[in-house]
Amino acid sequence: MDILVIGGGGREHAIVRKLKESPRAGKLYCAPGNGGIARDAECVPISAMDIPAVVAFAKEKKVGLVFVAPDDPLAAGMVDALEKEGIPAFGPRANAAVIEASKVFSKDLMKRYHIPTAQYEVFSNPEEAAAYIEKNNRYPIVVKADGLALGKGVLICQNLEEARAALKEIMEDRVFGASGSRVVVEEFLTGPEVSVLAFTDGHTIKPMVSSKDHKRALDNDQGLNTGGMGTVSPNPYYTEEMAEQCMKTIFLPTIEAMKKEGRPFKGCLYFGLMLTPDGPKVIEYNARFGDPETQVVLPRLKTDLLDIVMAVVEERLEDQPIQWSQEACACVVMASGGYPGHYEKGLPIEGLEENGQVEGAVVYHAGTVCKDGKFLTNGGRVLGVTALGDTLEEALGKAYQAVEKIHWQGVHYRKDIGRTK
Ligand code: AMP
Ligand code: GLY
């Protein structure tokens, strides 16, 4: 079966590599892919948001599966468009991808179906939001843009002044575009954060092994929020009992809720959880694999990913066994100097072998191009250096050893992945 993967980051590189292991996989295409993905798949210069071009390419090449990885084409209805043409596609339809694309939708869903989450109010008027925050008088308070904002639409405010500034940024200056027409103002929760990705075909849900993301740019959780600076799996805080409790109070109720709403969710549903003193609560849903969570979860998958994906697409996940390795996995993201703010592109990366890899680890390329056989930086997050080990310590040791071999001007990475809450 020939396969087209949509997207071009580290997550997509991990997906491509895993699909490639399948004996059933034929030719692999990736749109648009990147310099490193090009070593594992044929990259096609089609934007991940160009729905008509993706549909046309999939038809022309008669691919048996399109795997839509990023959030925006899912929210824009890429899966709906492919299905209309009879092309099997992995990912939720637009009416289910809204669980990520609108925080107002997801918060209201959780309230209606009693799924534990932070208390909140929704506002479309900044004055009313500010008045509420002033009256509530509890800090920190969390202000979130309703729509997709590249993971940056969440502002944690320590006082009324900061909250007013956040409301102005989101609702008046529209820093996150149209996604700022409404805001969710929500209670600040505390506790360790856990990411749980789950396969679901709309009826059955099978959670993957847990992981932990490190979202802040700098060591000791300092600096700005990023897309994710590194991950480990399993998450040390996520016990068996916690997994059972989450299944009962969060995972199953969410799948049931989406079904009842006439929005069955098929694909990978991502639960961003916080283990609060009052039990696990949902911080956010994503309608897709996480990045860089995928980079530490998929290497632990023992079952053929293509078998699972087709079981999801064909709604027979219940009968599909899924096995995981007991090993631990760690991913250290190497980023451009300045990320998540302004950064330079086109800097030569030293230390990678000809195939874009290094000895002792797997290097998932997130933002690279390959010119004349040389890899250059081409994004904020550039590489995800990943290793498996019998223990988390061993995996981290191997990943950091490999990181030491790679360098470019201004490169920065966190030295404390796997070591902070
Ligand atoms: P999100 O984009 O919704 O995942 O939010 C980004 C980050 O903001 C999360 O990973 C949390 O660390 C933090 N955050 C979001 N909502 C809350 C909340 N209600 N209480 C505390 N921290 C939060
Ligand atoms: N790593 C967080 C995300 O993919 O949204």
C-alpha cells in the first residue's frame, strides 16, 4: 500500500519511519516533508494546507492511505475532502477536530458530560472578561484564545494588569488572528502534566503509553512556552491506578460524548492532563499526535502501526491488539538560537552523518533542508534526538551523548529533559 503523510516536522518524521517498518507499506510520500524525511520518503512540494492539491496527488498516485498529522488541515476538513473521493484517511473529520480547534467547544463539551477540567467562563467582550477577573480576584488566572494559536494562545496572568494585557493582546490586537474573537478565562490548576495519546475509531479507545512534554524554552521551566523542547516516555507520574481512573473519568466519557454529539472522533486523540490534588483533569485536547510526544511514543510501539491505523480507519479497533515495549524513550529537541522568538535559518548543521543521523540515537528532523548533501537549519525546532533504554536514565544518557555530537551556530536545547515536573 502506498501512503501519503501530511506535514513536515519531527512528528511526521517519526510517523514516516514507523510506517516504513510495516511489511505492508509500499511507497511513502510526505507533503511537504523536510530534509531529513527525504531520506525515508519521497517529499512532494505540496503545502499541508492545500486540500485540493493533496486530494489530486492522492488520486493520481492511487495511495491506499493519507495520514493527516497536523491540526490545521484537520480543522479545515482535509479528511472530509479525502473521504468524499473515496480515499482512506487517518484523522478526525472537521466536525470532530473542533475538539482542538475551539477551546470553547471543548470546555462546553466537558461541562455537559461532567469530564473533569478547570472551571471557566467564556467571553466575547474584553471589558466583561476583565470585570469578571477583577471580581473573581484569584491569581494566577489563565486566559486562552478560543482557536488554534500554534500552542501559544494560553497566557497565565499573575494579576489584573497582566490579565488586561493578555485580553488586549488576544482580543484587540488579535496577535493570534481570528482565534482571539472569544476567550476562555479559567482557573489555574497545579500538579504534574501528562500527555496521553490514544487511538480511537469513534467507538473503541486504546490509549498509548504515556509521555511528558517540556514546553518551556529554558531549563527549570523558565522562559517562553514553545511547541515542546523534549519528551520522555513513560511519564513517571502516570501510575497504573491513574491510568485506570483516567480511562473511567476522562477517556471513555470523551469518546461517548463525541459520539452523542454526532461528531464521532476517529484518529489519534491527545489528552493533555494535569494530575491535580483533586484528581486528573483535562488541560486540553488535541485532535492529532503530539509533537514531540510522538517521537518518544512510536519508538515503543511493537505492533505494526499501519495495521492499527487501518483498523481505526475501518472502525475495527476493538479487535486490533496493540503491544508496547517496556523500554523508556527520551527525545531532546535541538532548536535554533532565539526560538520561540525570532531566529535565523539556513545555518549549516555540523556532526550529522550523510543520512542525517548520528551513531547511538535516532535523529528526527523537524526543521531542516538538505542542500548539496549538507543539512541546514530551516525552522525553530530543528532536530529531535531520540534514544531508547532499559531505564529512563539510560535513554536520557544516550540521547544527550548524541546531542553532544551535533552543533550549529546559536543552537540551544534544554539540559534537564526528564528531570523536572
Ligand atoms: P495548552 O496550550 O492548553 O496546552 O496550554 C499550554 C500550557 O499552559 C499547558 O501545558 C499548561 O502548562 C499551562 N496551562 C494551561 N491551562 C492551565 C490551567 N488551567 N492551569 C495551569 N496551567 C495551565
Ligand atoms: N507537544 C504538544 C503538542 O503537540 O501540542
